[in-house]
Amino acid sequence: MEATALKAFTREKTGKGPARRFRKKGSIPAVFYGRGEEAIHLSVNAAELLKVIQAKKENIFVKLLIEGEKNLEKLSLIKELQIEPVSRRFYHVDFYEIRMDHKLTLDVPLRFAGIPIGVQNGGELQHLKRDLKVSCLPSVLPDFIEIDVTGLDIGNSIKVQDIRVPEDITVLDPGDVGVVMVAVVKVSVPAETEAAEGEAAAEGEPAAGGETPPKGDAKG
């Protein structure tokens, strides 16, 4: 687990007015939640926060360097990031304290390695799940879990129970949930072809690949 340092400043004034002034100056309001402690109202530089997020988009650990009456250093996780829907600018961010002796429950991204045999034989690789919910201490939390799909043939799949993780990591997703599979590629007949075959059958003409039925003798 790697944590990126980010400067933060305590703020005494809260509410829409002060928050608006912070945003005009290039900062956004933030809150740090500690275990059994009162929440600390902060502000962080929006550009610096963007750099942190761009460096690592999943499970972002931040070492907050808080400046105020008392300078503090807090290990945290970005719990929630609010973004303005139109401008796409950061609006508010919540940081949650991380304790190295307390387990976390987080979604870890899955990374698929290799080209399945079934794909080489004409099948299609389908991803049914993109992450895995796990519980573990922060020190052993992986950035991703890799799954080798090379041996998958058409009709084969990998379920949660098939994924191997270290003993100090507990998988919380149900074991029978599918993760990835190789399916048969469905071939669809163009609508124009179906219509032409239908018209040919109605007129007594042979459909594609068929024969004209023999006509019976006319009776007088």
C-alpha cells in the first residue's frame, strides 16, 4: 500500500458562502473523519488533489499533512469525491482515517492476463466482473488481482471461488459468482436476407440452399 502526501489546511468557517470562496481561490472544502474523533474541516488545493487521483484511480490512500493550530499527519482513504455535473470540477472530498491495525473492506480491480484458447478458436471473452470485494489489513492490500485466462476454452468460465489470493486476504464475494467466460459467438442473419428468403418461399421459389418442390399434374 502506497500513500501520496497531500497538504491540507484546517478551516473554521463552514457553509455555502465560505465553501464558494474556497473554490474561487482554487481550493475545495474537505472533511477528515477519524475513528472515535471529531471530524476535522479542511480545505485542499484542487489541482494537487487532481494529481493524486490521476496517479492512482483506485483505492487512493493519502497522507494528509494538516496545517493549523496543531500540525497533524493523518493516513487516510478518499471515501467520497463530489464533482459538479456540468463543469466537472471538484466540489467536496471526504477523507476517512486508515489504521494499520484495522482491516479494510474494499473493491480491488481485477486484471486479466493472456489470450484464451477459446478466443483463438473463435469464441468471445466476456468479463462478468471487474473487481473483487476483499477484507484485509492496509499493509497487504494489493493494487490489483491478476487472473490468467489463457486456459479458458469455449464454454469455460472462472468463478470467484477459483481465484487464489494470499491467506491474509479474505474474499467477501459469493464463490459461485462468475468472473469471466469464453462464449460462443452468435452469428446473426441480416434482415434483408431473411426477407428475401421469405418472399422466395411465398412465390414457390427455392430458398437459399433449397430445391424447388415438384409441381403436380393438372387434372382436367
